[in-house]
Amino acid sequence: MERKPCPSDVTDDEWAFVAPYLTLITESAPQREHSLREVFNGLRWLVRTSAPWRMMPHDLPPWHAVYQQTQRWMAACCFEAIVHDLRRLLRELAAAVQEATGESVELAYVDQGYTGEAAAEDAAQQGIQLGVVKLPEAKKGFVLLPRRWVVERSFAWLARFRRLARDYERLPKMLAALHFVVFSMLMLVRAAPYLATLASQ
């Protein structure tokens, strides 16, 4: 019997993107007892709700299966790879951005890595103006950077994931890995329009 979906479940478009990163063995391998997507949903539920591993709901895979697979994903740096690639995807400017947003972007804030004429010209060809956020050359004391609130907003989003609200983990490497899990979830939401475009091609 199919379980009732949870708000933390991965969507079809999100799963299509992350499945290649998380499939460390083939789906037909005899040692696989539980759906890999459901195991991933179990991990997503855990970081969202902050329940202990052993209190995993019965309609999700057993807690030990989710925990063991999470350890394998951590050892293979799967979530780090997802986050790094999503960051590259979300930072693609110009044509890809306009295609994903229906030609609606007029101004894009970027960091100092996009300083220069080449980046500005590429963006201008697609009707986008770049706003480069950088430190002033001469500064004294505290300087409020433009768009700094975006960084603070990211920290606030992390706090919504109760597993990160307090230091529940015994090992620092587990806590670090769960940050990558959460950032992958947040970035998948932001990349959803582009992922849907890729899925339709």
C-alpha cells in the first residue's frame, strides 16, 4: 500500500536530478531491499523534523536502512557533489536564466567572480544587467554590503530544519554532512523551474 506523501518528500523533477548522484549501485542489484527514493525521503524527513533515527515512521524504510545508506552517501561525498553542481547551475547567467524564467530577469546580483566586461556583455545580450556586490577598496570599521541580507536569509532557512537547530549529532562529520543535505534540499527548490525545463527536453 502506498504511503501518504510527506511535505519533505522529493519531487519527481528533483529526484530525476539527484538520482544519478545517489545511485551508488544499480537499481536491480540484489542487495537493495528498499526503494532508494524512499530511503532519501526518510533522510529528508529526518533533517526536517529532527526526530531520532529510531523514531522513523513505519511507512518509511526502517531507520537502520536509512542510516546505513546515509553513511554510504556521506563516504562518497554525494551531497557535496549535488550542492556544488546545483550552485553552478543556479549561477548560470544569461540565456539559461532567461529560458528558465520566461525572459523575466532584468537585474542579477553576482559576486566579484563576475567582475569584468565579458560577463557583463554576455548578460547584456540577454537583456540582463549585472549588479556586482563587492567590498569597497577603502573601508574602515563595519561596512554593510549590498544584498548581505541574502546570506542571513540562508542561515534563517537552515534554522527551519530542526535537525540543525541544535547540536544533536555525536560526530562533527555527520553534522557537516547534514548541512549539505539541507542545502541540497533548499537549492533543489530554487532550481525547480530550470529542472522542469531540463526534464521536458
